[in-house]
Amino acid sequence: MAEVTTATVIETIIEAPDATRATMALSEAISIQTPTKLKGRRRVLMRLQRISSSPSLAKIGRTQSSGYRSGGKGSISCVSLSSSGSPYGHSYVNSYSSQSSGGFSTAPTSAASTPGPDAPSFDFRARVRIVENDVSASVATPTSVPVPSNLRPVSRGVPLGATQEVSELVTDYFSRPIAETKKRSKRENFDFWGEMPNELKMHIIRYLKPKEIIKCSGVSKSWHKMCFDGQLWTNLDASEFYREIPGDSLAKIISSAGPFVRDLNLRGCVQLRDKWGGEELSDACRNLVNFSLEGCRIGRSAIHYFLLRNTRLVHINLSGLTAVTNSAMKIIAQSCPQLEYLNVSWCNNTDTRGIRKVLEACPKLKDLRAGEVTGFDDKNFMLELFKRNTLERLILNHCDSLNDESLIILMEGIDAEICPLTDRPMVSPRKFRHLDFTRCRNITDKGVRALAGNVPNLEGIQLSKCFNLTDDALTDLVASVPKLTHLDLEELDELTNTSLQNLAKSPCKDRLEHLSISYCESLGDTGMLPVIKACTRLQNLDMDNTRVSDLVLAEAASAVRQRSKRSSSPTHRPHVGLRMVVYDCQNVTWTGIREVLSRNAEIKRPSANSNAPLYPTEIIQLKCFYGWQMTVEEHTKRVLKGDLAAASRLERKWAEYMMATEEAGAAGAGGRRRRRRAREAAMLHADEEEGGMGVGGVGRRRRARSGGCSVM
């Protein structure tokens, strides 16, 4: 059969009569072309046309589609989406000729007896000429339903299913210009810092450090004036930054902020040596309450001028000033009646004659510190102290003039009435809470016994380097001070383990927090084990250069573990509960150190009472032999950070290293020396247990004052 063009076929079908039109259409074979893949809008229209070509939609009463579009050019709807009144409603074009069907029949639009698709191939883009015919015949039997008008695409880019109003809205939306947001108008030439009230400026600048404030003063004149305003310097403590600030700036701060300064601490400010001559610096501060010139290089006249101008002084610290004399004490007595604290330690030109004037004129004096001041053997002065009975802290360290007689007068007075029951003087109890008699070498047991029963409120006492003291003095003292928390017994060679055993039985055992027995070479495990067991609140324990061994370390680790509460939270970080100093202790080995480290990082496994593991909350901080100290510090740092696993690994690796080192050196060089030292350690231990000289005459060892451990 000859090839027929699309236009010829369509014109033939249209011009033929109704009777022969169907026969002609069915007689021609329809060629099915390979469908082309459509995209986007054309694909959607194709699917809609396929649905609308079904005769099952004929029963639905919808608006019929028109045959032609308004442009005069043929479209898809003119063939496949034609209205029911079209003269060629039963044509094959309805199901095969549209682009949406791709050349395939998509719906049974022909009669039941219609043969298979055998239509000729034709051009789908050809123009179709409409031949008017009887419309009433085709209306009776509609075979296709047009797309409703509300779903028919109106214009390019408008989605299907949109009404005319929505279409116009969508079309107009993208054509509208973007509305600009209204910007807030800024105030012209607005100076934020300049408009801020001065009170807020001062409050902000107070958060800066003194050094930073001095740097800010160079910004401008206004900043300079503001940084040197006295409101910023009411509390001037130059001890923290005096090395970083020049003398001129420091003098300017004092002179500018003078009327506002209440607390002035110039400790160590030697750069002001040439600034004290003028009256500006000395006359600036008139409202001081706390005043400290410790370590300054200041003249006598400047000190007197300061004291005369400030009559409200409560706290005066003149420690280490050679310019302070008894004349300065006389001025203090005349000008400072509210004085409560006076420190004249290391003032070599001052003695008890000047201090006595202060005692007589200042009834509120509670804290007197006069280390290395002469004249404490004056009975009249000590009797004046006894009568006043206002002091709570008395620091007389390095006062060789203090003797037993003076101390007895201080505690009991002169010719006091004796109680027939206790055989002790009947005097009112002293108000002392802290006493420091460090290196008062003329004090013996007789003077210390006078403290027993007369200082019930005593909380701390330092008797270090009082070489004449024995167990008898301390036995009576610790039994009469139930509030004692600090006890310093460093370098008391005559003390034995009996003193520590009595301390463990004393009423202050539950309050004791600090104990120092450094260089007490007669003290060992026999005395320290009861103390560690009984004193459950110990926080600082200095035992360097003593005979304590690994047993004390193990007992301390166990005591800290028992007194501290365990935490079930793995993120909880422990804190230091006990600080121990055990360097230069001959009987302390790495095994005892390892025991402490192991207990610090120990995790208690779940038990019947608790389902979760328990983590430590308190640990022991050690200061030991310098060869092990780096490992100990690293272990402690990891525990405090909460990394217990890393701390345990470090402790295990260190123990393996120490064991390997001992095994390697057992038969190697230095074995003879180690064996000799082991024998000496065994004899020292035997001496400690027997209470006398050890085997071979090895008893008391010489005081170890070297930097290393004698064992290593």
C-alpha cells in the first residue's frame, strides 16, 4: 500500500459521508510510531488526555471541550479532547493521533467490531480543517469527554486545577517588586560611651585589673581622668602588681584616690622610696582603715606623718621596717584608739617599752605580732599583758628573750591564789586562740606546763625548734585543749612516740587538722598509727625525716577511704582530703607510695547493697622522694581530673618499672651497698620496737638534711 500523508488521510475522512467515514477509517492500517519520552508540562497533559479519552467518562456531566484554541493553530485538544458535538467524535484520531498517547491506543474509543490498529502513518503537526456537519448526531453518542474548564491550562506556567483568580494571583506574584523593609533610623552622631552615666562607667571599669586600668588611662584625657578616679581605688592592694607598675603611676594613684582609699597595702613597693619626701603622697590618704607598709623603704618622718593623719586605723602592718621605733609606737597609741591588729615583727629598733604604750592605749587590740622583738623578759610588760587579757593571737617567734618565768607570768600572773583541790593558781582563763613560740630556745617544760588548763580556747600552737621540750610538757597541754586544730612540733629531738600516743587519746583528737613532726627522728610507726586511726579530720601531716614506714602510708590510705563518702557518678571529680610529706624517710619505699596511689584511683565494684560502681571523693596528695615525685604528681593530676583509668595505668606501669629495676640491680653493681642499707634499716626497725639501742649499736641515726633519700 502506498504511503499516505497525514493531511491527506485526515481530509479524506473529514470530507466523506457519515456512513463511509467509519469504514474508511477502519479500513486503513494505522502505523504505530516509536513513542517519544515527554517531560514536564507536556507529560502531564498527555496523561490527562489519556484519561479523558475513555468512554467511561461520557456519563459524567462535565463541560465539553472546544475543538480549536483561540489562536487558530491546531492543538492537542482539537483532536483528542474535542467536545461531544464534534462531527468526528468516532475518529481514530481520538486515541492515536495525539502526542500524549505517543502513537498507542490508550482507550477503546471505537466500536466493538473495530479491527486492530492498522492506521496509516501521518504527520501529527499537520493543520486540521474542520468541516461543519450535523452536530446533533454526534451529541447523541458522545465517545470522549473534554477536560473541564477549571482544569484546562489557561496560560503557560499556570498549574492545572487553578482557578482564574489563583492563576492571576500566581502570575502577578512573581511580577511584583520586592517590598523593602523599613530601616530604623539611627541617631545622628550618637556616642554610646559618652552618653553613658559615669556610675555605669565606673562599674564597668572595676572589672579590669589595676594594670589594665593604668593602660586604659592613655586612651584620652577623659579616660585618664576616669581611670584615676578615686572611686576605683577604695581598696588598693599593690602587692599583686607592684613589680609591673612604675613608681610615678603608683604615686599618682595614691594621691588621686587618697580620700577614697580605705585599704592600702603597699607591701614590697620599694619603687616609692623617692616619693615619700613630698607632702602630696603622705597627705593624700586620710581615711585609711587597713594600712600595710611591710617591706617598703620609707623614712621615719613619712611613717609618723601617715600615722598622724589616719586616726581610724584598725589594722597596721609595719613588719620589717627599720625606721619603726618606739616613737612610732607612741604615735599609734595617741592617734589610733580603735587598733585591733599590730604587726611589728623584725622591727629591730622597737622593743616592749613601745609596745606597752600601745597596749595601754588600745583596749581593742586582739592580734599582736612581735617576732624577734626584744624585751619579753620584762616582768612588768608580761604582767600588763596578763591584766589586759584581750589578745587572741600572740606571735613571738624567734624571741630569745622569752623564758619560762615570763611565760608563767603571762598565764598565771604574779602571786596568784592556789586552788587547794587542783594545786593550780586560781586565775581567769586566757583568751588566746593562737600562740606561736617558734624557736624560743629558752622555753622548757616548766613554762609550757603553765599553758595547761589556762588556754581552753586554744586552736593552734607552734612549738617548733624549742629543743628543751619533752613528752611531759605536751602530755599535760594536749589534755587541756579540746579545740586544738593545729599542732607544730618540728625538730623536737626529745619527743618520743609516747607524745603521739597521748595525742591520740586527748579530747582534741576529733578536731585536729594539722600536725607537723618533721625532723623528730625518734617518732615512728608506733606513735603515728594510733594518731592516724584516732584523728579522723587530719588534712595536713608533715612527717619528713622521721622513722615512719610504709605501714603509716597504708593506714592513712585506708583511713581516708573509710571517712570519705563514695560517689556513684563517674563524672564526679575528687578533691584532696589529706596532704602528706614523707620525703627523706628511710623506711618509706616505693611499695608504700604505690599503695597510696592505688587507693587514690580505686573504684569499688558493685555489691549487694549498690548496683553501680562507687568512685572516690577524697584522695591523698604526697610529697615524697624527688626521684618519684614527678610520677606521683602526674598520677594525682589525672585522678583530680577524673581520669581514673589513666591513673591506674600509670601506677601499674610505674610498679612494673620499679620491680624490673630492683631485679636488674639485685646481682649487679651496688648490690653490696643495698644489702648493707637493708641490714641497717632492719636494725633501726628493731631498735624502734625494743625502745632502745639496736643490734650492733645502730640506734639513733644522724639527722638527714641532704636533698635525697638515704635508701636510694
